Amino acid sequence: MSDNIEKLSNDLKNFALSRDWEQFHTPKNLSMALIAETAELVEHFQWLTPEESRNIADDKLKDISYEMADIFIYLLRIAEQLDVDLLAATREKMAINEKRFPAEKVISQNHKDNKYS
């Protein structure tokens, strides 16, 4: 992982260790917490139009940014627990998606179609 992400991951681990929370930070528990935080993010956008979802008031945007941070924190903790390099995994997944969804065949399509797998 990049130095910045690795440092953040280490800081998060140290935060948990200093509170004796590492015992609770299993991949299972962290993934469940990740789902809960993701649902909290979704709540901010529920019932908004696409346009409204792009034009969020500053005070609400701050709340949304904290939900996003919670999601990122749990994701980094899971990656650390499982020794997954998220940057490398993301690059690999992007390469897979490049082949699976060639731009010239799926441009402007908003559905997932395995036809190009």
C-alpha cells in the first residue's frame, strides 16, 4: 500500500490496540460494522433526486464525509487484518473490469451484463 494509506492503517491499528479493541476487530465484526456504516451513508441520500444528491448543503456534506470516513476506516481495518493490499487489489480489479466491460461495447449502459465476461 502507499505510505500514506499504510501509515493511516497503522494509526488505526494503534488506536484499537491502545483501547484493547483489537480483540473485537475481527474480519467478521469489521465487515458487519462496514455494512452498518454504509447503510448510514445511504440514509443521507434516501429519497433525494439525482440532482439533489449532487448538491448537498455544507453541514450535511460534513456528516456525509464522516460516514464515508467510518466506511474507509473499517475497510482499512479489514484489509490490515487479512493482509490485503487495497491499492494492488483495486488495480487488479480495474484490469479485470477493463476486460469484462470494454468501453466500446458498454458505453452509456448502466446495467451489469456478464455478456462481456
